[in-house]
Amino acid sequence: MNTRDGGAWFGAALVLLSAACGSVEVPVETFYRLPAPRPPQSSAPLPAVLRIDRLHLAANLAGDQLLVADGPVRMHRYQLHRWAGPVDELVSDALLLGLARSHGFTEVKGPGDGGAEDLLLSGTIVDFLQERRADATVVGRVTLELRLTDARSGREVFRAEFSETVPTTDSGPEAAAVALSAGLGRIVAAVLRRTHAAGVAARPR
């Protein structure tokens, strides 16, 4: 093979290689938001200002990838499917907005809002994942360990674990995100009922 033929062959090989590389699909990351719950509106708001503190995140939930529990202790992550922000912030914001939308209190505040509060809600996100069970069913599991405190006296009004499992339409990550949002909505309704049952009144203004 002479130099000219060798150069032509090399050039043709580069063209073929470039075409082949151009046909390879590059994996694309997908991000999921957490829609805030829309609970039924309360007909009798509790005359109290509620502040939602930023929730802590259990260590095994760290990271922004959607999680799957394959058994009692085994877990894995969807490598290219991520939440659109830190999980603790997304869940805290959704809890705050869901309780505000309920109109169940005089006012609902976040951790950085000014002014005083009558009640303080804090806690930990224990579960926030897709769960694949031994019977082949797939659910979204949300568990929050929450503590409600009377901000005036420091008295603990209640400390309870709220947990919900919601069946998913399929075993994929998008169905998991939808189910987790629905589970959080049920917890918002349960927290509202529990708080109202405690009958905490507002401080004198």
C-alpha cells in the first residue's frame, strides 16, 4: 500500500469511526419534583400559628437519587433518576405548603420566617423510597417521625411516627415519585387531624 492509499484508508476509517460515535446515545439524567399535597381545607382552623422546622434526613437516605428497597436491608439507587433538590428540603417544603393549603391554622411559617409561633413541628424523614416486596407488589413508602411542641411552654404536645405506603402503577422511578407525593399528602392530613385533636390554642395577642 502506497502512502496515498494509506492516507485515504485512514481518512475513511476516521469518517466511519465518527459516524459510529455519533450514533451512540449518551445517557440523560432525569429529575423529579415533589408536588406539594393539596389536602381538604379545614372548616374550623385551629387559632394558632404553626412553624415547620427543617426536617432531618435519616443517614441511609442521603443523596438525591431515587432509592429502592429490594428487601429488609438491601437497597439500590436509580443511577440516572434524581430528585430536583435535596430530599430533606423537598419534603420539608411540601409538608409546609400542604399544611398551609389546608387552612387548618391561623398561619403556617417556615424556619426562616419572622415573628412568633404557638406550635413548632420538627422531626426526621425515616423512609422516602420505593419498596419492592416479596409478593412482587411495588409501593412508595413515606415515614416521618414528628414532634409537635408548644412553643410557649416547651411542652411536647405529641411525638409520633406517621407512615404511609402507596401502591405504584408500575415499578419505574416516575411512578415512585408520584406515589411518594401521594403518601406525603396522606401524612399531612394525619398530622392535621392529630394537631387539631390536641386542641392547642393560640397565645394571647
